[in-house]
Amino acid sequence: MDASKHQTLDRYEPDTALTRLIRIPVRIVVLVLVLPVRMVWDLLAAGWHAADRTLLRPLGRGLAWLADTLVLTPLSWLFTHVLTPLALAVTWLATALFIWPWIGLWRYVVVPVAKYGVAVPLVWLYGTVLTPLGHGAAWLFTTLVVAPAGGLWRHVLVPAARYGVIVPLVWLYGAVLTPLGRGTAWVLDRVWQGTAWVLGGVWKGLAATGRGLGIAVTWLVMTLLVAPASWLYRRVLAPVGREIADAAEVAWRIAGYLSRAVGRGIAWLFRHLIGVPVAWAYRTVCTPLGHFVRDALWAPARRAALEAGRAARSALATARETVRQARRDAWRALVGGTAGARSGEPQGVPARTLGSTTTVPSAAQAPETSLLDEKLVKQG
């Protein structure tokens, strides 16, 4: 697009010695002026992108999380569990106290009273009294007023207006006013034509004189003002302006290259002076130290904590079971063994003692230890 624009300008305004003379100095001056602006612009753009990437976006996410955690979630919970049930209760209470009584009053009091106390009597009065009375009044009004007024209008007023006013006025307009108006218009038209002929001759003479004077003034203005101004614009101002615009464009592009080169140099220095030593320290010092802390300190401490937790849970379970057994033994000692046994504990066939000789032939021999003792043995 730039090439086509330059070709168009070059076709109408060829390259001159003035253009070639001012091109290099103008570009140097514009480059000196534009380079600091471009570097400041690139620095601000890079700082903005870095701040947006490292500060603004994490800050925005943190603020969004805080807002969601501290404001939106409590408000949602409050709205769901407090305000909505409260609003429903208030709505139900307002409906029960204000709306339902008025609905009942309207449905069972106002509507029946209005229907059977007002509407039905009015309908009966309208149908049986007012309608016949209105028909009779309409017939009397038509007979006594409308019919005489219509006869008066049709047979008296219309003929009088037609033959006493309209017919004479039409005759006066056609026989007197129309010929008089046409004659007046003809006279005025002749007077106007004569006046226009006289004025036209005068105007032609003045126009011939003014045309020559206008041509002379126009020639002077074109020769003394327009032609020098056009030459100054075409040969001086337009090339200078075009060269300044091209120099600004070229200087902005060159300043961009220089700014990017300076930025790459600063980035290279930062990477080799800060980034590479930090990465080396992380790989050679922090990572082995972290692995040593994880393997030598954190893992044994975690295993010891897990073992301590298991031991504590086992001790608590043993203590609870001991307390239960002591409670059962105390209960049996107080109320007796058979009565003290709980209904939920399974009861087996009692074992035969040394002094007992009676056994049930079909029953299996009961164990010498109880189920609770077996459970304790298994847990131990």
C-alpha cells in the first residue's frame, strides 16, 4: 500500500533537488526525536504486560476467590437458608392475615350483596319499567319534535337557501366577477411584460460591463495569489510534509528495532547475571537439600506420627473395651450373672461343671470360655 502511495505521489510530483536535499537531515532529526519516545513506549508496554501477567491476573483471581468465599458464598447460604424461608413464612402469614380474609369477604359478602341486592333489582327495573318508558318517550319525541323539524328543514329552509342565496351568488360570479377578473389580469400582464423588457435591457448593459471587470479581477487574483500559492504548495510544502511523514514512519520502525535490541540485551544480562545463577543454585543446592529433608526428616517423622496415631487409637480402643468389661462385671456382681447379661449378647449352652452329671444328648458341648473372652483374645 505504501509503494502504491509513493508511486501515485511520484507520478504527479516528481522527485526534486529540494526533496533529495532535505530527506537525510530530516530523517536523522526525526530518528533522534522519535527514538526516546519509542523506547519509553516499549518499556511501558513490557512493564504493563509483565504487571498484568505476574500481578494483576493473580490479584484478580485472589480477589475473586475472596469475594466468592467471604461474600458470595455467605450471601448465598443466607439467602437460601434464612431469607428464602423467612420470606416464604412472611408471605404465608401476610396471605393468611390480609389476603384470605378479604377474598372471603369479597366472595361471600360483597359479591352476593351486589348481585342479589343491586344488580338483580336494577336489571328487573330496567327491563320492566325503564325500557317501556324509554320507548314511549322516544316515540313522543319523534312525533312532536323530529318530524316537524325535518319538514321545516326540507320544505322551508333548503328551498329558501338554494333559490334566495346560492343561485344569485352563482349568477353574480359567472356573469360579473369572472369577466372583470380576466380583464384585470390581462392589463396587469401587459404592464409586467413592458416593465420586464425595460429592466432586461438595463441589466444586460450592466452585466456586460461587470463581466469584463470580473474577468480582469479574476486574472489578477489567479496570477498574483493562486499561482504562487499553488507552486509553493506543490514544490515546497507537499515534498517537505511528505518527507517528514516518511521520515517519522521510518524512524518509528528503526526505533522499534533499536528498542527491541536494547531489550534483548537487557534480558540477556538479566538471564546470565540472575537467572542462570538462581537456576544453578536451585538445581545443585535447593533440590538435593529438599530431597534430603524429605527422605531423611519428613518421611521418618510422618511414619512415626502414623505409628503413634495407630498406637493411640489401639490404646483408646483397649481402654474402652476394658471399661465396658468392668461395667459388665460390676453389673453381674450387683444383680447376678443370668439376670445381668444383656439381651443383645448371644447366650451359648453352658459348659458342664465338675459337679454336674446331666447333659443333653442332642446338644453340642459349649465352650469353656465366653464369646466376649474370644473377642478379646482375637483383638489382643
